[in-house]
Amino acid sequence: MKEFDLPSAGENGGPAQNPAAVRASALVNVDYGTLVQAIEDYAIFLLDATGHVVSWSVGAQKLKGYTEHEIIGQHFSRFYTAEALARDWPAYELQQAALTGRFEDEGWRVRKDGSTFWANVVITAIRNQAGVLSGFAKITRDLTAKREYLEALRQSEERFRLLVDNVKDYAIFMLDPQGHVASWNEGAARIKGYARDEIVGRHFSVFYLPEDAAAGKPARELAIARQLGHVEDEGWRVRKDGSSFWANVNITAVYDESKRLRGFAKITRDLTERRQREELERSGERMRKFLATLAHELRNPLAPVRNAIGVMQIEAGVSPTLARSRDLIDRQVTHLTRLVDDLLDIGRIMSDKVELRIGRVDLGEVVARGMEAARPFTDAHSQTVVTNLPREPVVVRGDMTRLVQVLQNLLHNASKFSPVGSRIEIVVRLDYQMAVMEVRDPGCGIPLRSLDTIFELFVQEKEGQSVGEGGLGIGLTLCKSLIEMHGGSIVASSAGPGRGSTFTLSLPLAAAPSEAAAAQPGEASGEVAPLRILLVDDNRDSADSLAMLLELKGHEVRIAYEGEAALHVAPRFAPHLAVIDLAMPKMDGYATLAALRAMPELADTMFAAMTGFGHESDRQSTAKAGFHVHLVKPVELARFDALLAQVEQRRSGGGGG
């Protein structure tokens, strides 16, 4: 190995060295050489003053790939890339080391096999005691892995920055430890209205309502985030223009490796539309509950009125004046009952709880039943309903009851807006595989402005309707909803004011008819033998009027105005029929039924639930509880006659329930 000439004793006029000192110096040199050769993770070697390699360590061979005899005497520029050589970088490094004593650099270097690595290089100038440059010590470290890690981290951070900056639906930004905005993405600019240069450096409390900022909410949220690491909140926030929006806010404390707080990451979402949608849903739910409660409460007073009418209809020898008054009350109660039913149906449609019982339906039958149901309205106005039906049956798939309800509403609407003594026409025809039904009236017509809104809830066309013929504005809404549930459509048309109107509904035709139609059960008729009937109802008017009606029909009736009273009356009375109101205080109808059914004396009793709720789910609940029959207030007289006939049949052994 080539060595540098060490100064001899007395050289350059210096004092002669002590022999012991010379021996110690030689020992130190030997120790340092051993140390250098033991280091394998660093390339440590010497250059002469011109840059040629004069020593080579084990670490240098491992890092650069050259053996000692291959590299000694070679210029160190062979470790540099062509680009570095082109700008004479090796000579520059030696020049800077000679001028300042030390030079450090990072860059690509080349191994013997031509591969490159990222190196940290330190070059130190070596001078003799006279200060004359005698060479350079060079230490090289391979930082390729570290550089790749840092580059990957940098690229990751850059990708994350680009991702964050381009997110438009979230405001994502950083706060410093004091709460001042330190970064700003595009989503933040869109949601909050501030450009980056307008908001960076300002305190984030500007996003809060004045009252929240005054109450210290921003500082409180940062304190919670510092303590717990994270805080989430929903509330009103303020944009640059002063408008407010409902926000979901997440604040996360950010710490460095030494657990020192760097700041806070803040993510804000604009949830204004979701909140408005939830508010609408809550309002709709409140409206549905209100309609259901209103309809139920209206049924309770209607029940005794209907019962009283039934009593008056049984009484003989009533004067013509009283008969006309009785019939007038009957018609108005029927009308009011229909409005209550419409209210309930609208509530069910709004909550998607209407259940259709689909089957094959002949539109001719729908027309016949609808005309009969609408007769009280048309007769009151001396109006005639004429039909124009095809010779062959027109069959659709639908719910007979609901389609009759639609036609009844359309006929009632036509009657209300048409002159006394006029003629209303129903036309049924086939059109492109659809069944089409038209209801035409010669009435006041529909203004052009109203054709698009007439089917909306609570919208009424006041012009042209008869005095006292107001309504709730829900009939046509109900028609439209029910027809659309059948997969059909309904439209209104009119030639203008005073020229009548036409409502046209279309329904899909049913598939080919089955070979046999199911037989329809017949209605009960004839006199029923006297029965023992127990009425359980906390509404005294309803119970008393129904008892009066049943007693006039020859039956023996007992009344219990609460559930507990029924438990005392029932065992001694042993009724054939027990009619139980569901909505009673203290002990409701379900609890009363359970107690009565446990009595052996009532083993053959038939139980009927009486309530203002008539949805299918309500009927299922009463059937599951053990009621044989579900009655909806106000109960028609014919429905009671059919029930009594059913009880008589059960009593005589003709059937059970």
C-alpha cells in the first residue's frame, strides 16, 4: 500500500521527537488502520493531492465493487456519473475541500459493475505540519435505501396533497396549534367561500356563528381534541358571505415523533340538504300521525250518530218531516265518514302502508258499484249517470274496493261541480292494450292553470262548486295515488271554464282469464233470534246508542263502560257476542279480551273489536290477539246485521270462528 511520507525528527527545523512518542504514534497509526479496515458500512479511503486513490478499505471494496489492486492509483473520478464528469464535478469537490478544509455532497455514484447508488460523500483535506496539501480523506455512505424511503414518503405526501387539494365535497385543512388556518383545499373554498390567500393565517373561529364564537366553542373544541385526540360536532357554520349551513365537523390533533403538538386536521361536510330532508321526513311523519289521530277521533263521535240514525230508521210512524231530516243526517254522516276514510287513506299512502288486494277485476262491476256508492251525491242534485261500456268484459288486475273508491271520488267530484239535473257520463274502452275509463261532466270546467296542480294534496278548485259542497282537497290526490299504485295513470282535461271536464284513467289489462271464478260469499239476510250482547266502551254515547239500536232489534244488551266492569258482568251474563272498544283507559280492549277469554263461562262467546283504525295491520293485530271480528267506527247497520247473523250461525252450530 502506498503511504504518505510522515515528517521525520527535526524536519522543517522542528525539534527532534522523543523515541517514545514516535513509537506511540506508530501504535496509533496501526490502531487506526485496524479500525478503518473493520468498518464495512462506509467506504473510507485516501486520495493524493491530484485525486488518485492511495488507500482502500474493506468497506470501500464492499460498497464500490473494486478490489484494492484494481483501484489503487486510479483517479477517483471513475466513481462519478457521465453527467457529473461532464460538468467537472470531481475536480470541483477537491477544489472546495482544499479551500475550506471539508466538502460534503449527496448524489449518484457509480460502482464497478456500472450500477449507481445514492451516496453521501465527505471529503476532508489533509495537510502536513507546514500546511502543505498532501491529499484527501474520503468517506462515502450508501443512502439509496433511505433516499428511496424519503422519495416514497415525498411522493405519498404529494399524492395525498393532490388528493386533498382536489376533494370538492369536503373542506379539508390544517390549523396550527393556536387554531389559525395553515392549509386550504378546493373543497374548503367551495363550501366556505374563502380563497386560499383570503383565509390562511386567520383564526378558524370565523366559521362559527357569532354567539358560538362568543361562548368559546372554537377554543373548547380544540381543547377537547388536544385532550382526547379527536372531537366531532354537528351544527351551524358560517360562510364568507354570511350565510349559514349545517355542518359535520371532525377535528383531530396532529403530533410529531416527539409527541409535540403540530396542529389540527379539520374536515367539514355540508349536510344542509340531508338535514332539510330529515326535517321534511319528520314533518311528514308528524303529518301522518296527525291525520291518523284526527281520523280516529272523528270516528268516535260518528259512531253514536250512526247508531241513532239506525234507531230512527227502525221506528215506525215517523212524520215525513222527521223522515226527511233523518235521511239528510244519514247522507251527511255518510259524506263525513267518506272524508274520514280519505284522510286515513292519504296518511297511509304518505307512509307507504296501503296494501292492495290484487285480483281479476271487471271494470263493468267497478262502474256498477261506483255508481251505487255515489248515488247519495248524484241523487241529491237530481243528476243522472249514464254509461257506455264495451260488449265484452274489460278485465284488469287490481283491487276492486280501491278502484270503486277511485270511481266514487271521481263521480262525487263531477257531481259537485255540475249543475242540478245534469248528466254525467262514464265511458270504458280499450286502447293499445290498456283499459281506459273516462268520467265526463258538463260542469264548470277546469282553468288551464289548474290542470297541473289539481291532483296535489289539499288543492281545491273553488270556482263553480255548489254552496256547502266544500271538501278537504284530498279526493283527487287519493285517486291519482291509488291508480299509480295499480301501474296506471290519470289525467284531467277541459276545454275551458264553463265547458265541463274529463278525467281519464288508464289501467293495464289482466292476463287471460282463469277457467273458473271463485264464488262470492252471500250476505246474511232474514231475522236473527234474540242474542245476549255485551258492549264494552268508555264512550257512553256510543255504547248507549248502539245498545238502544240492538234492543230495538230484540236483543238483550248489557253495557260495561270500562274493562274492569266487563269482568264482573260477563260471567253472570254469558254473552253470545262481546263488542269491545280497543282504546279504553286503565284496561284497554286487548287486556279486557285476554281476561274474558280466560273465563270458562265465555267459551262459546264471539268477540268483536271496535276501533277507529281499519288498516290491514290493525286487523292482523286484533286477529292475533284473539278477536273474531274487526269493526271500524262508525259501523254501518248492515254490517251489524251480518255480524249478528254470523253469531246466530255460530250459536246454532253452523260455524265457528
